[in-house]
Amino acid sequence: MISCRLSTILGSKRLKVADVCHATGIARATVDRYYYDQVKSFDREVLAKLCRYLNVKPGDLLVLVDQQDLFESWEQPIPSGDPKIKGDV
């Protein structure tokens, strides 16, 4: 599965979605789909504008995630024993 890391990149650069829209001319709805990783198909022109504006490569913006990796954290057993609560002695 391909995942879009736009939200992570914007956060690290302290940019807002509105900043991207104003600077690139990309519609807010389109940037929102990339931001929330809800893109069904990737438009090359949009990707090029985002990469140029953010000064990143397409491989920085889009990453291949093995779907199994998404579910492994849910399958890991919960450690046994009493968890320490802050303030416990």
C-alpha cells in the first residue's frame, strides 16, 4: 500500500495546509486528501507541485508500506505483570 506522508512533512516544516494551497495553487480539497492520506490515484502534476514547494523527492512524500506492518502492532501480546503507575512505590 502506498502511503502519503504530507501531514508528517508539513508538521516537521511547521507549515499549514493553507500555506501549501496558496503557494502551489492546488485546491484545498486536493491537498486535504493528500494530507489525510485518502488519495485513490496520484496526479503527477500535483505531486510535482508538492515536491517542488516542499523541496522533497517523490519517495519522501510517498512511501510503500507493507499492509502486514499496519496490523502487527495489534497482534503483539500485552506484557504480563502489574504496570507501574506514576506515584507507586
